[in-house]
Amino acid sequence: MSLIDELASQPGVMAAGEYAYRGDRFSYVGQLTEELARMASIMCRTTSMALHMQVDMLKEMGRDCGCAPAQGWSVKGKDYTVCVRANVFCFIDNKSNELNNIMKFLNEHIASDEGAMV
């Protein structure tokens, strides 16, 4: 079973996918249409690039906040949370209360050196 399939099968995960850092490919499993998955991969890639830039700027300013290198991010909305680690993303149903378990899963299955922007 692939990492994406395994992530998508976790309790509370509505959809999971991955994107290429070049922005030319993505794959997904779950409750998204092809078009929504494409838009999600673009959003996740763009947000990850911005996050890396901001962390690098903080570090250059001499403010090592302990968040460099950036390894991922999450944002919580009313109904679901988007989590990204390296180039893997997932949408979690907030009603499931599984965010901590999913973050633990991502941390255990994706090496900390993955996710460096190329």
C-alpha cells in the first residue's frame, strides 16, 4: 500500500494526495473531484513555497525560531483542516478529532529531511 493510500485510510481523512515540487503532477485518493484535487495541489505547493521563503527570511534576519528548515504546515477551517508535510497533503474532517493522530502519522512516515524545496 502506498503512503497516500495508507494516509487516506486513516480515520478522519477525507482525502490525501501528493504533488510534484515542479508543479506539473499530482495524485490523490479520497473525496475530491479531479479539479478540486488539482486546485488543492496548487494551493499546497504555493503555500509550501511561501512558508519556506518566510522561514528562510526569518533565519537570515538572525531570528532562528526553531522552525528552519520548514517541514510542513496546517490550516484549520470550519469543517476541515489541511495538513502538508513535504509534498504530501491531506484534508481532515474536524468532527473526527483526529488531527494529532494524523500529524503523528505524517511525522512517522515522512523523513524530516524530505520536503526541501528544489
